Amino acid sequence: MVGLSFALYIVIAVRSRAANTKDFYVAGESVPPLANGLATAADWMSAASFISMAGLISFMGRDGAVYLMGWTGGYVLLALLLAPYLRKFGRFTIPSFIGDRYYSDTARVAAVFAQIFISFTYVAGQMRGVGVVFSRFLEVDIEVGVVIGMAIVLFYAVLGGMKGITYTQVAQYCVLIFAFSVPAIFIALMVTGIPVPQIAFGAPISADFAAQANAPAGSYLLDVLDDLHRELGFAAYTGGVKSTVDVFAITLALMVGTAGLPHVIVRFFTVPKVKDARMSVGYALVFIALLYTTAPAIAAFARTNLILSVSDASYTEAPQWVKSWENSGLIAWLDKNDDGVIHYAPGKAFQGGKPVFTDERGSSGQRLIQNQAVAENENELYIDRDIMVLANPEIANLPAWVVGLVAAGGLAAALSTAAGLLLTISTGIAHDLIKRTIWPHVGEKRELLSARIAATLAVFVAGYFGIYPPGFVAQVVAFAFGLAASSIFPMIFLGIFFRRMNKEGALAGMTAGIGFTTAYIVYFKFIAPQLNSVEHWWFGISPEGIGAVGMLINFAVAGVVCLLTPPPSQKIQELVEHVRRP
């Protein structure tokens, strides 16, 4: 299934390769709205959406919903407040819009580097997703899996540009949504007897499943899951531990951060007219909703089946999927009391992060772990959150073809977003840095060549991050969202909706927003991680949510400075009025 899906992507890329810069950057502005809606949905739903989001919700319960709400809300914000106006402005990259709207090369270059940083942060996650899928299902090393993924992306991103990527992403959306929905429908039927996951999620469980879960007949799925959590010592699945203020701040930071993501905004320049951009938005929202409303159901099904499968079970009688995933290093069992039984409880099973296995076996049959200090709690089981969607069919004993389908879907999600991000990086370098700033008189052939060279280099850098991921990926992701929320989004929003905004106000606001957000995240994530707790945070807001405060600081500083300095030219103000006119 994986091989067939890759062959399909390559054939599409060859048949729709870019012939000029317009094809490479914006697919010749000739993509129909329906196809663009499908491609936008595939671009939006990365490995983070397909693989990680349900895993996060599965382990965090109610607290994990901030990712669901933030990413969904971010798309709505982008679609309603930014995309149609940017399309009418006529600049197909964020740095181009910022540089022209604020008549400043400094602002343009700052936006290019912010865009590159955010894009590489995301690409690292996509490449890790590719490595995880390959290491388990094709039984190759993660490094080999990343190299295969690099080769595929390099081929259709560098050859086809936006034109090749667009039609490849249409196919990738079909693959990933089918792969996400089929296991969810099967498991919904098994757990509740209802084939619609979104309804089954809040329905009573079936009599057979009630007997398996040792729960009263007619119990609701989430009530059963809450009880299982409490029995093991976890907080109630539907309760959560984060404060409402922090949940709100993280959701807002994710919303405004993702609304400024450059690889999605460029999709609205691939259609012929502004009206088509609006239609694309509507189509994409429907296609995105199909996956995003299914994710909480998959999370609850996977968590329930996981606890019932492994908690207090003998390792020798544990399901085969536990031992299969052990081989990839994404599950580990540490028999602390030497009784041969898997005890699952709150806390880390061992200290030091991801397990590194030896070739030896313990007295209970478990694989032994190197260089890991034993954590002082009752938990004996390490589970990587990213496996929950991929392992879900195996946990529920679904047929092998469903497992293969999910593998193909996970790769489609990772590769579609990786390609969009890599194209964004190459466009920023070739068009905004070289063409618009350093070498204004470069010819079209040389500009296209420089874009392809930049895309090639970006693929190799992304592959490096996939093979040797930095130890602070979580911190960098928080940093990227904070950066986008406190810098790019306010500049775009004010540039569209406040005609009086000038370059002095925009640059001052961006500097203040980035400065505050960077200082807060760096302090709690790098300088004093021991103080990274709710009693030390300002207003109880975590570093993941501080971008929302940075955004407000940006707005405030930009507003004050622009009122104290001369307004932009009449030509710029008339341009803003023209962009806002329907």
C-alpha cells in the first residue's frame, strides 16, 4: 500500500511538473476551487494532526483538546480574516506582503527568517513521523525511512513545484482521510455498535464490550474511561489538570500562530480569482472537519483499548502488538518488582527519555534497557504518544490490510505538509530574499533554478533534523508558535485592517512581541526549567500559551508607536482600502 501510494505521487508529479516560476510558486493560478480545497486540507493536516493529535488527546484527555481547538480555530481565523484579503493584495508570500505593505526591506527580511524558522520547526516533526512509520511497518531503521521520505519529497517538490505538489496533495488527502476513517468506523462498531465515530464517542458501550471492560451494561464510553483512569491513579480523562486561563491562552496562541503559517496561506494564490479563494476555504473546512471531529473519538477508543489490553496483564500473555512496537523502541516495559506483570500508573517508567534496548532479556522475558535510571514510582510502562493512531488497528485486532492503510495515511500526511513547507522555504529564499532584496534584476530561469536549489538544500536540512532530532524539539515547537503568534499574525492583521499602521509601528510591535515571548520561553525552557510550573508562571500562563500575551503586547506597542509617528503614504492607505473592498 505504501509503495502504491508513493508510485501514484511520483506519476502525478511527473505529469504536472513546473515549467516557469508562476507554476513553481503558485501552480499557474489555475487550480479549481474543489481541488485546492482538498490540497489545502492535506497541507493543513500534517503528521502532527494525523499521528500526534489523537495521541496527545489520548494521554492528556481534556487538556489535549487545546490542540484540536487551536488548530481548527487557526484555520477558521486564517480563512475568514486573512486569506481572501492577501489573495486580493496579490502577493503570494507573507514576506512579500509585509515588505510591500510596510514599504520596508528590513520588515521583509525579518519575515523571511521568521518564516524559515517556523517552517523548519514543522518539517522536523514531519520527518520524525516518516521515520516512526517506516521503522515499525517496513522494519527498517528510522534513518533509512527518513532518507526514503527525503527522496520522494525531493522528487516531486523540486521537479513539480507548487503545481506538482497541489495535485499530489489531492491524492494524499484521499489516502489519509480514508486511512484515518476506516479504523475509526471499525472500532466504533466494536465498542458501541454505532458506525459513526463522532456519535459513538458519546454513546453507551455495547454489551460485549461492557463485559470486556467489567462495566455495567449501558455505561457511556467516557464514564468507563474516567473510571479506568481513576483506578490506575490518573486524573479523570474528562477532567484535566490545566487551569481555564492556561487552556484559553494556549488555544489562542495556537490559533493565531497557525493562522500565520506560511505554507497554508500560499495555497489561496493557486486559484484564478478571489471568489475561488473563498470557495476553497469552504471546501477545505469541510474536509478538515472530517478528520478533526474523528480524532477525539479515536483518542478515547485507543486509550480504553490500551488500558484494557496491558494494565495488570502478564507480559507473557501481552498482545503481540506490544512486542512488535518494542522492536521500534516506542514501547518499553521495566519489571521493577520482578513479578512478570505490567503495572501501568502515573509517572515515567524510567528517567532519561526514550528507551535504548540491549540484546538481552530479563527474567520475565522483557527486553532490557541500557543507561536508564529507574524512576521512583509504580509505573513500569513507557509508551510513545505518537504510536496511538498507528497502533490503534493492532490494539483493536483489526485486519492486517487496515494496518497497512494507516501506514500509508500517516506517510501521506507527513509528506504532504513537508512538501508544502519546503516549497515555502525555497520561495522565501528565491523570491523574497534573492529576487526582491539582493538581486532585483535576476532573470526568470535563474530565479527558478535558485528556487529549486533552495528546495533541495531545505530537503537535506529537514532530513538531518529527522535523523538527528534536537533534544529540545518540544521547546522549539513552543518557540515557533510563540514567534508566529507574537510577530507574523499581528503584522498581517494590522496591515489589512488598520490603514494608519506604518512601518515604525509594525517593526516596534514585532520587536516587542518577539522580545517578550522569546525571553519568557527561553527562561522557563532553557535557563530555569526547574521553575517551569504554574506557581512561577505569569498569570498562570505556561510557555506554550505565552504567545497570546506576546500578541497583545505587539498590538499595544504597534498602536502607540504608529500614532506617534507619521502615517504611511496616501498610496499605501488607498491600497489597504482597495484590499478590504469586497
